[in-house]
Amino acid sequence: MKKIFALLFAILMANQIFAQTENYKATVDQFQTKYNSGKYDEIFNSFSTEMKQALPLESTKEFLTSLKSQVGKIENKEFVKYEKETYASYKTKFEKAILSVNISLNENSQINGLFVKPFEESATSEAKNTINALSKYPKEIAQIIYSKSKDFPNNTQLSIAVIKNGKTNYYGIIKENDSIKSIENQSKVFEIGSITKVFTSTVLASLVEDKKIKLADHVNNYYLFTFKDNINISFESLANHTSGLPRLPENLDLSNESNPYKNYSKKELEDYLKNTLKLDNKPSKSYAYSNLGAGLLGYTLGLSQKTSFQELLKKRIFDKYKMTNSFTNSQNLEEKLVKGLNTNGETIANWDFDVLFGGGGILSTTEDLAKFATAQFNPKNKELALTRILTFDISEKMKIGLGWHILKSENVRNLFWHNGGTAGYSSSMTVNTDNKTAVIILSNVSAFNPKMENIDPLCFELIREMDKN
């Protein structure tokens, strides 16, 4: 990007704006048309005499050619303001960047000034945009949401649930034509990614409470073969990522980037456990996050009860907490489903899970997850309480229970947190059982989009806002 601005030539005459607004609009529209079609000589012909002398034809062509090669064609533009009564400034969306295109005209409506630079939203403008876009939401909430979501791709949706004082409020946004708007989407379905792991551990906890399994039991007991090198793995170590298993199995074919888990079945898992299994760390001695471990946990829980893990999940969690819009696959969801977006903001197919479902296969809504979060506040839900009991110290600021990561907040209270990410979605969920507050965020921002890093901070900022009073 630096190369573009090094090549720019700016000449802004110190005269007043003589032309009317209509003249500027017509000139800028013509500039866009001629720029996109590569008619740079015609742009040069619209320059004033002084501008032509300052920026000769060959220099004009070189500059515009370089600009297009790096940021692409102009897709749309939006008038921002007149600067110092000298030139008009336009927020201009190119294919690869958003820039500020600034043009001044002389009294004959000829271009006598042209300057392009990175677009910067002024604090005043941003605040105004926030108020206009999310005026139905409380000011503090709107500002937090807007600041963290304004740079997401077009067609992005965020569905947010905020729980406080026994009440759940929903805040939905959608970005269209580079503008943030409010939307009711709390009943819309998103992939929740690795938040699934909390549910997988909750199924384990429910079986423990029913005395069907012990946390210290080995999953090996439910397989008809010996694991490689006689390695034994406990249920608890899978739920708190201390099993020593790698993040992913070596025989997982990642060449299918759009759906990497779809074809990893019982056959591949059993082959891995019999012939390839190798621990990266000593069991129960260190924490190492493992999608394989969570997947193995879910699959084994199904074996232990002679059913599928998906059926266990439905009966023991979804049905109990009336999560009627939570699903184990994306089939037949139709209009309920918010389509996932890739890193370029283009629609992408949903992920499908087989044997490793327990690591990230659930689809749900903020309405349903709010029910699950609220249930955490009821001590009668013993299986939920069990998942929040500390099982391992990861660091001074992070512990882990069963599935839940336990964070120390600014006021030293425990925050129970997990996030999730797939090719088309990102999510975050945190619960404060002391204050009985919670925040859930579901989005169709790709886990591979750099801006997805705003999802967790948004979640934490909102929970801090809830915990202020």
C-alpha cells in the first residue's frame, strides 16, 4: 500500500469551491467510470491547465495504473464533506481497500486538485454513525458493538445475547453496503465451533452425576482393541485438554479445506488409536488444546451408552434446557441458517462432522445459548456446576474445569469462557456466575479472517459493562 501513496501527486489549489454540488457529483461519477474502464487520457483531459502542467499525461497514467493494480476498481463512493472550502472528500470503496479520494474543481468545473489517501473515520463521524445505526440500543452497548464490528466484511451478522438481573437482551447487527444496521437475529442459526466442547464436557458431567461414568475412568474400556503402546486416556484428561493428545490426528486429511472433518470416520479414528497414537505430553501434567481429544471424548461417550453422541447431546442437554433451535448438522435449516462467510466475505459451505463431532459440530442460536447460560446460575443443575469446578491450573490467569476455561477478571471473580471458530463462523461466550451475568456472541465472521480477533474482546468488554453495577 505504501507504494501507492509514494506515487501520488497532489495539487490542491488554494481557491474557494466555485462549482455547485451537482458539478462535483458529475465529475466524480465520470472519474469513476473512466478510471474503471482505463480511460486515463480522458481523465487527463478533464484537468485544468495548471493541473496538466503539474501532472503530465504520462505521470497521470503511471499513477492511475499503479493505483488500480494495487487496490482495484472503484465499487462505490460516498460524499463525506468539503474540506476547508477547497476540495470535496469522498469515502471510496475500491475492490481491495477503502480510500479517501479528494477532488477540487475550478470555476470551469475542471479538476485542479487530486489527492488519494487512506480513509480515516473521524471520531465525530464514527459516533454519529453509531447513533444512527444502532439508535435502538443503549448508547454504551452500541458504541462497544460498533467499534468492534465496523471493519467486518459486508454481509456479516453478529447475534449477541446479554444476560443481567434475570433478563436477557438481544443485540443483532448486519453490515450492508459498508454500513452497520440493527437486525433481530436471536433465533437465527450459526455454527458455534469449539463452544461445542463445553457441551461435550457437560454430557460427560451428566453421566458422572448419574454414576454411569467416573472422571478417572479410561476411555480405553469402550474399545475392543488396545491403544498403541498401551496408552491409557482418562475422560477427565480429554475434557480439560491434559490428555497429551495432539491438536489433530496425523491421519486427518486437511486437503479438503472447505470441509476438513467430514470424511474422518470411525475407521480413521480407530486406525489412529491402534497404529499411530502418540502423545505430545505426559498425561495430566500439562495443558495442550486438542480438537482430537474433544472429538474422542464425545464419540466414546456415545459408545459408553450404546448410542451416538449426538443423541446423548439432544436428550441430556438440548431437551433438558429446551434448546429447540440447536442442531447437530446444517441440513434442512433453510432460512433459519445464517450463511458463513470466508475471509473475503463470500458465502462458504457449512462444516460437517462425523466421529469428531464433539470438538466443534453444534449449530445454535443466541436464544438457545442464553438458556444454557442462564441455567449455569441454578445450583440445582449439578452437571453444570461440575463442569465449572477447577481441574487444572494452566497459568496464573487461566485455569480449566471441564470444557470451560476459567479466567480471572479485573475484580478477581471467575469468568467461565470458551470461544469457537470454523471456516465461516466465529463465536465467544462468557459467564459470571457470581454476578449472574453472561454474554454470548455468534457471528458469520470466518475464523481465518484477521478481524475475527475482535470477537473475544467484544465479548469481554460487554461482560465488563454488565458487571459495572
